[in-house]
Amino acid sequence: MSTTDQRVAVVTGAARGIGAATAVRLAAEGRAVAVIDLDEAACKDTVEKITAAGGRAIAVGADVSDEAQVEAAVARIAEELGAPTILVNNAGVLRDNLLFKMSVSDWDTVMNVHLRGSFLMTKAVQKHMVDAGFGRVVNLSSSSALGNRGQVNYSAAKAGLQGFTKTLAKELGKFGITANSVAPGFIATEMTKTTAERVGMGFEDFKAAAATQIPVQRVGEPEDIANAIAFFTGDAAGFVSGQVLYVAGGPLD
Ligand SMILES: NC(=O)c1ccc[n+]([C@@H]2O[C@H](COP(=O)([O-])OP(=O)(O)OC[C@H]3O[C@@H](n4cnc5c(N)ncnc54)[C@H](O)[C@@H]3O)[C@@H](O)[C@H]2O)c1
């Protein structure tokens, strides 16, 4: 495939976890991939995995909640890889606490990374999608969107991303752009490892306990989510838009 035919994908929070697995998976689908995370150096492993397999990728350091950094990152991606037409808004943080103990700054941080970040990234990338008459946006929601004790900030942000997704689908559909949301259940990453530490459990015990509550009797791996994202970002998914897919090893209440 010549580089001019190659679609360019942007994956945020792709230094590790679900974002890293998604970047690698999209590269295996033939995409050139911009690997965005807070620290450019931390993106090196993901980029090396892609280039070692013969793909094209660049590491980009940016805080998705910072407008100027997002603008600069997208301009650099368009210059170095080509116009981006696939965007995966995956960057995320947890600041869990019960409502009465939650600080305003923990509320704001979660809103800024998930909601402001997805808004800024999508706004910056959609220009390229509209020009190309093609685009695929995937926003990472969560099973927590349905409500989860200790996550009033995170569940509000993840439910917010579902509304954001549906509105994008309605506004941008006429330009050949689809928007969908993937809502993971329990996935084994640094994020869930931190939660295990917070509740004072070893990660293996924490995963084993979670698995007993999941119909398929295991926790998810980042690749399980990357597989769903690969479907939504593919050329064949052009009639699937505004959907939320729970990828959680079973149905949720
Ligand atoms: N792990 C799970 O069980 C799970 C479940 C549901 C949803 N999710 C969602 O999936 C996404 C990925 O989660 P993960 O488990 O891979 O998490 P992770 O903590 O392993 O990785 C998140 C990445 O996002 C980056 N990041 C954080 N803030 C950023 C910012 N402002 N700008 C740029 N990058 C930033 C981090 O540096 C990190 O590399 C998140 O949106 C998360 O909320 C995860």
C-alpha cells in the first residue's frame, strides 16, 4: 500500500494498556498510527512494536485536555503521517472517591481528560475527516457509565461520552464520518492494577474475584477492546454509527 492510500489513525493514551493494544491492532490493519500520550518518550515501546512489524507510527507527546497542545499535535500528525481520518479517544484517568470525600480538583481532572480531551481532539481532527469525506471516531466509555460506587466523576464522564458520541454521529454523518463508543468492562491494565492497590488487594486476587462475576469467567485483555475498535474504525462499518458496544464478557444490568 502506498503511503498516500494509507489511512492515518490517531490513538490517545496509547503508551500502554488499551490504547497501546489498539495502536498495534490498527497498524496491523494497515493504518499509519499516531501514538499520543502525555510523555512522548513513553510512547516509544508502542511505536517500536508497530515499526518492528513493518508499520508506520510516530510518538506524539500531548495532554489531550490542553487546547494548544492538541492543535499542535494534530498539525504535526498531518504533516508527518498524513491527514488523520481515524480517531480513538482513549486517554483516561481515575480519581475515585465517595461523593462526600471527592475533591473538586478530582472531579475537574476526570472531566477534563475524558470529556474536554475528547472534544478538543475530535474538533481538531474532524477538519481532516470532512475534507476526506471519510472519518471514524471511537470514544472509550465504560461499564461505569451505568453507575459505579466511588466513581461519580468517572461514571458521569463516561455516560457523557455516550451522548457526545451520538451527537457526533448525527452532526457528522453527512460527511462520511461515523462515531461509536466502546464501553469496556474489567480490563487488565495499569488502571485496574491501581484500583486493586487502592482497595488493598493483590492484582491476581483482584482479577480472580472480578472473573467470578463475569459470565465468560475471565477478565478482559486490552486486545479484546482493540478488536472491537478495529471493527468500528474499518471501512466496512460505514453504516454503524452512534452505537455503544459494551465489551464486558457478558451483558450488564
Ligand atoms: N481498564 C479498564 O478496566 C477500563 C474499563 C473501562 C474503560 N476504560 C477506559 O479505557 C481507556 C484506557 O484505559 P486503560 O485501562 O488502558 O488505562 P491506563 O491507565 O493503562 O492508560 C491510560 C493512558 O492514558 C494516558 N493519559 C492520561 N491522561 C492523559 C492526557 N491528559 N493526555 C494524554 N494521555 C493521557 C496515560 O498516560 C496512560 O498511558 C480509558 O479511557 C479508560 O477510562 C478502561
